[in-house]
Amino acid sequence: MTPVVWPSVANGDATKSVTIAEARKSLPDKIGTFRARGPASMPPHAIEENASAESAGDSAAVSSATRTYSSPGGNTFIVSVSKTRMDSAAYAMLTWFRPLNEEIKLGDIGTASVVGPRAIYFFKGNSFVKVFPTSSTGPSDEITSLARAVAQKLEGGENQIPALVKHLPEWEGFQSRAVYAVSLESLKGLLPNQAILDAVSFEGGAEAVAANYDTGKLLIVEFNTPQIATDNDSRIATRLNELRSPSQPAGTQVPSAYHRVGNYSVFVFDAASQETANQLIDQVKYQQVVQWLGDDPYLYERATREFTETTLGVFVAVVKASGLALVTCFAVGGFFGAILFSRRRAQQRTVEAYSDAGGMVRLNLDEMTPQSNATRLLGRGSQGGL
């Protein structure tokens, strides 16, 4: 798998207000065996980092705080917590601020985390957290212990990475290096000099994910409603025709392929050919989710169908189990019956005859005595008599 190398993003508007109140609640005086040294404070780089985050692809942090903690061994660490407007924004921060070539791991620390050479980054719920030592080197086991202790105290939200990431082709192998975005500025920073992105609007809360495949860079933009998706698709199609016209300056970058898939706008950039780009797009599947604002008019029909399918499934399972039990009983009965029959025949051939009259008379009730024994019969008498 080819690693993603995304361009750096310049700082944007640094006038966004960042408070400390909400983030400070996640930094108590004691976390596990670690104790705080001094009160929580606003990170000196919070404004700059927030602006970078805004342009980099996440809804900027609305609250940020940092606090120093010491371990029982005397080592000190800094914990920085940023609260975002939504869970997906915290995940986006993780994808943008992770060290180059470091992969995102799911479920190890928080919901997803990155363990860098000198720091641990993770997100959980709407919180993005960084943990790093104050000195040039720090015990890795203590950093990990502190990061996990912080994660346990955070609210988990849905405790899932954004669902859009799971719609990437072979997402299990590519999510670790995918980059997430929840703003148009981030999208343009992710793919600079792509004029087609001017036709995309993030109004209504659109989100996007990009990943680098062997056949090209794949970008999926998800819109919240079919109408918004239709409007964007129309603008994108018009812009594509303009970019492909001969009047465009030489060197104008055009997507290798574009398709609308459900509420997704799917692009492939830098592909070797349009055919390979289309093959990559064909692997993207849209899963529609319908939510009714009032009563679901199809609730009874769906419940009836589910009941019928469940009942039929139970009936078929019972019939299969009964048939299997019957066949098993016949097989076991036949096996033991054959053994008893063989043993009975063997006894009949080897048992000694019993008689209460010296062997002369016997009722062969058990059929275990020969019908006649020639050695015990009287011979024919002489013809002359006595």
C-alpha cells in the first residue's frame, strides 16, 4: 500500500475564539497515578493551531486546555485537550496532526489513536488529545499509561470513526492513512490546484474523506440530502465541461474520473487512465439511511415481514433439527440392534443344552438347544427281539 503524502496547509484566519472552560473539565487534578502540577491553562499555540486546524480540514476547536502531570517516578508530561463541534471534527484533527507515515489504530487508545516517536495522539467523542513528555525523552510506558487514563475519563460519543471512512474500498487497510475533512477550506488544502473543487459546496454539513490508492487519489464527498447532492452534482458536471474545453490554459488539472454515487460525489485524481479510475469508483457503495420525522408509515409492513421471516426461519430450523434427530436415532438404534443380534446368534451357537431329564427331554423354548442330538438317541432295535 502506497503511503499518503498530503501537502502542508498554511494557517488561515486566526481570529476564531477559543475558550478554556469546556476542555478544562477533562483535565482533573489526578488522572490514575498521575498528579497535576499547576492549574490548566490555555495552550500558548491554541489560536495558531486552531487556525491551522480550520484550514486543514476540521471544524476548529471551540475549547482548548493544557495541563502538566507528573508520574510517581518523577517524570512530567503535558496533556492537551481540544473540544470540537462534532465527533467527526475531532477525528479529522487526528488525521491531520498525526506525524508523517504514522498509522491510525482503532480501539487501542480512545476511539482511534496514533503513537508517534515522542507523543501520542488520539480522539474520543468530540475530544482530540495530545500527550507528550516535557523532556526530550520520556518513558514510553508512562506516556501510554497516562494517555489511556485520560481516554477513560472522556465521554465516548458514538465511539466510532465516521461512517464515511468505512465506505472507502478496502477501508480496513486504507483507513489508517485516510485524511478526513469537514470544511471546503480543508478540502482545497488537501488537493491544491484542483479547480473542480470550486464547484463543491459544504453547506448543510458535508464531509469528505480522501485516501491514496495505487491507481490514484480517491476523494468521496458526502452530502446530507439528495437535493444538496443533486445541486452539487449539477455544478460539478458544468465545471467539468468547462475544464475540459480547449479554451482552458495548458496544464489545467482535471479529475481522472467523476461519478455521483447516491449522496456521494466521488472523484479520482492522478490515475493512469480513465478506465482504472472508473474501476476504483465502482468499488464505492452508497448505503442509504432513511429517518422519518413522524411515524413510520411502513412500520407495520416491516414488522409483519420480519415476523413472517423469523417464524419461517424457526420452522425450517425445527424441521431440520427434527429430521437430523430422527436420522441419528435410526442410525444409533440400528447400530446397537446389529450388535445385540450378532451377540445373540453367537450365544445360540455356543451354549450348552440344559435338561432336567438327563438331556433326554427338553423344551426348546429359548431356541438355544439343537432340535436333536444324534449321540443321545437310541439305535434301531434288533429284529428278533428278546
